[in-house]
Amino acid sequence: MKKIINEPATVVVDALRGFEVAHADLVRVSYDPVFVVRADAPVRGKVALVSGGGSGHEPLHIGFVGPGMLDAAVPGEVFTSPTPDQIVAAVRAVGGGAGVLLIVKNYTGDVLNFELAAEMALAEGIEVRTLVVADDVVAQRGVAGTLVVEKILGAAAAGGADLETCLEIGRHVASHAFSIGVALEAGTVPHVGSPGFVLGPAEVEYGVGIHGEPGHERQELRPARALVEGMASEVAVQLPVGRGDRVLVLTNGMGGTPPVELYLAHGIAERSLVEHWGVVVERRLVGSFVTSLEMRGLSITVVVLDGARIFLPEERSRLARLVEWWDAPVRTAALRWGM
Amino acid sequence: MKKIINEPATVVVDALRGFEVAHADLVRVSYDPVFVVRADAPVRGKVALVSGGGSGHEPLHIGFVGPGMLDAAVPGEVFTSPTPDQIVAAVRAVGGGAGVLLIVKNYTGDVLNFELAAEMALAEGIEVRTLVVADDVVAQRGVAGTLVVEKILGAAAAGGADLETCLEIGRHVASHAFSIGVALEAGTVPHVGSPGFVLGPAEVEYGVGIHGEPGHERQELRPARALVEGMASEVAVQLPVGRGDRVLVLTNGMGGTPPVELYLAHGIAERSLVEHWGVVVERRLVGSFVTSLEMRGLSITVVVLDGARIFLPEERSRLARLVEWWDAPVRTAALRWGM
């Protein structure tokens, strides 16, 4: 195992020390227990958004802490859920009197520990709700779509949405986000020392998650056009939309994938979604945002922003702001625009 | 060779198609000859900044095209210089009447082809100057420091600096930028099919460039603390600064390096520079900006922003704006803040 680390046991804290010094204008880091909050937390009168999960997926979630997105991120050890104590400490640090929404990727450990933390916080009188994201179409895990949920909710909360409204918006976005991933090479968990799976020289792991677990099936590596069109179709069949409906497409690198491959894949994905499925790609994002250590691979996520066939009129007026919330100013380590 | 591509011959154009669709609000792409310009080019009355070089270093340079940074980027094939014809076509497309500055990384082919292009443009009556960046302390190649030169010049040109002033500022920044790189694993050029070098399970290539060429020497992989402190020192001995002088530190991933390793390294680099060299880290940037395909590794760049011992009083007043130019609004695919 070759990595630029000191020792496996201190990877998370050592990386957080660098993150803290790099982004001292944006965040404060607590080391005991470990969590990251925006520098001006708590923000009085705003619903606070807290996410977290195992480390090794950076910039998710620490890189999304800041104005317009998360109030706190709670990183566990690599690919290991944070403890309830950690989570509740972060909740206490960011609660601004308008309640706290926990955004949780759908993994057993995360769901369990965030729910325990929610109970502990409720017992202390803090109003807490939990939102579970399960955008992966293969195994209903929470993957790259989580970023979109966090961005949209960040804007809604900054705009004054109350806790129940945030939960409702979050459930809507999460249930209209669909992702699929593929890997050419797995990452290596530092304290394990060997990769999560080993592929042959022409094999890919198809339908892969972000924890080095095996995917849906092992396939032969095809040219990008065939591979990515297949991925786009696999996502598109899930979409409750018709021609002309508006979507956001996220092409996400897994940590070891260079931009040249991401952009190449994004072009194929977007063209395929437009030509074969008739959707309008209203917004897009390309980059390595939800990673799996140094895994080589990528995921395609499609989020439905507006679809005439599925939204009732009253729902449409409420959700017409999804694009506006996506575009709203954000200032975090990994996503920044408008400020 | 496993990559998410169609075929080696079309990698650059296929990736540009994805880049164009992802950033249609920012850029226009020409395919014959190949170059990328900001969507609103030419900007009348502003010095135009043009850079370029072999592809495979993305987001450099295409990801730096936009308001506040480059007017055009000219990508060659992977690790291959763009042709003079390509470059001069980009120069024609962005020239806004105030002259054009070519920013060139110090590689023989790039320098030659950009100089030929400059002569061709001059013969057409376009005022052109050339700035060569050679920040790599091992072999005077142009590497990650080029990003800092492009950002600062982008702001200076946007602020109305004329061609000679831009050249002077650029020369100053370039001559005060120092970088060193290390690789754990080389990338593979698509049309070559095998990595630039192969390392043993505990070896690193030290003093490496961004084209898969071997580095200064092969070393045993040490813990990050020893490795990165050594890199920081190697850069710091070049600095013409003393205690209390102000610098910018860029910790740059080479394409296949996850954020957890970059932040971990950045923390060590910054602490080491402050504790052992007494400098003040005024600004910093951490991410994969100047890559070498999917190479695993990173570079540390230090740029002197202000140093009492080296700047004459009249020079200091002229250069007091380096931090201001760095902070100035920028809107590109890869660097964006303030707009």
C-alpha cells in the first residue's frame, strides 16, 4: 500500500488538520469529539443541516460546510460511521433554535448512529429530523446524489425554510435522484492495506458503491461510449419523467479519475440522456466530489428538477425553486459560486 | 491500460466535447483548429491572456478560461505541444486590441511553438509578448506555479494593466514561484498504453515533472511528515525571503490523488514552512489543478507574495497588489470565487 500518510491510525485527524489550516476562513474543526462546523456557527434562526459518515469520500461532507450548504459534517474513521456522541456534539454546536436536519447516506451504520444521535438530541430538547438519501439504483445506497440534496437544502435553509419544509424538500429531491457507479480499480483502506477488490486488466466493477464493496456485476471494459450510455440508460429508466422534463446531471469522479476521463464521460452521458430520453439538461456538475479514497471510476447521477407528468400543480409551484436553490450562492471548500 | 475513453486517437476532442457541454456558459470550443476561448471573447481593450500545452494536465489550462483568468487555452494532444497554427488561431480569436500575452510552461516544444506563433501573430500586426514559467526547482520546467501566474495576471489584465505591465508582473510572479513534485505511480498516455515509469511497492519518484518523465531520483516512501517536510524544505531554500515574509502555498494533486492525502500533505507543508522557515502563509490552495493524467502524487508550490528583503521600495508599491489580484473575482470551470 502506497499512500502519502503518516500512519493508518491518524489519517483522518491528520487530514483534518490540513483541511482546517487550508480553510480557516470557512470552518472550525473539533478534534474531541471529531466534527467540522462552519466558522460562524450557530446561525441563529436558521435550520441547521448536519451530515456525515465514514471518511474517505472527501470532499463530501467536510468540503460542503459553509454558507449556503452544510452547518456541520461529522467524519468517522475511513469507511466507518461516526459515533452517536460525535454526531450529537455537532448538533449541539450548530443548533440555532430553528431545529436541525440530519442528512444521512443509506448505510446501516450511518442510519443507526444518526438515529441514535437524533434521539439523544431530542431528549435534550433539540428539535431534530432525519433525512435518508438512497440514490444508488443498484443497491439503494446513499452516493453522489447526496451532494445535490445538500446543496438544494443548504439554499432552502439559508432562505428561511423551516424544519418541516426542509425535510419535505429533502425527501422530494432524494426520491428524485438516481445514481450508478463503475470502477476500474478499487481504493485501499489505510488500516486494511489491500484494495477492496482486484480486477483483471480488462475488467470493470459495474454498479459499484463508495466503500470498496463489490458492485452489481463484473463486466469487460467497453469503449466509454458504450459503457457510459449503458450507465445513463440504467439511471434514465428510473426517472419518472418524460420528454422535455428538466434534470440535473452530475458526473462524479471516485478519487483517482482524471478530469479528461470525467469530461469525456460527461459529454456522452448528457448527449445520451438528451437524444435517447428526451430530457432537458438544465444544470450539470463535473468533478470528484463524492469519492472512495483513490478509486478509479466514476458515477452518473440524474436528479429530476421538474417534470410535468409527476408533479401535481400545487407541488410544482412549491418545487419550482429547485433550480433557483441549486444556483443560489454557496461558499464551501469544494463548491463555491456567487460569493 | 484501463481508461474511460473511446480510443486513444480521439481522447482530447472527446473530452473537449464534454467540457464544452458542461461549461457552455463560460467557454466556446473550436475543433479545427482546437482551442478554447471564453464565451464573451474578444474582450475589447483588455490584454488577452493565452496559455496552452499538451493535454492531460486538466483542469490546466482549459479549466482556467473565463472572466478574471485566461482568454484562451490551446490544448495539444496528450503530453504534446499544440501547433503554432492552433496557437495563432486562438490569439486571433481573443485579441481585443490591447495586445496578447502568451503564458508558456518551460518545455522545449511548447516554447518553440508558442514563439513561432508569436512571430506569426506579430507579422499579422497583433501585439504579442511571451512569458515562460519555469517554477520546478529540480529541472526548471513549468508546473503547478503556472496556475498562480495565470490567476494573478488574469486579475491584473481584468483591472486594466497594459501589455508591458502584464509581462512585468508575470515575470515577477514566475520568478518567485518554486515547486517540487513527487509521484507514487505514473499515469499512462493513451496512445502509449503503458505508464511513464514503474515503481516498486515502496518507491516514490522524487522531483517528478508532469509528463511521466522520471524524476530527480527514486526514493523509499517515507511517512508523509518526513516526505513533505523534505519537499517543503527543498522549495524553501530557493525562496529569497526571510522571517515574516508572505507567501502563497499550493498543494496540488497530480490527478489520481484523493483529497484526504492532499489535505494531510498540505497541513504538514504549511506547518513546516511556518515553523522552520518563519514565513507567513497569506493564501493557500489545495486540490488537483495541474495534473499528469491519473498519476498518483502531488506537488508543493510556494510563491512569494511580499518579502521585505528582496523588494525595493518602488517595486513593493507596484507589487503590493499580488494578494489583491489573487483574491479578485474569477469565474472558470476549475477556479471560481467572488462571482
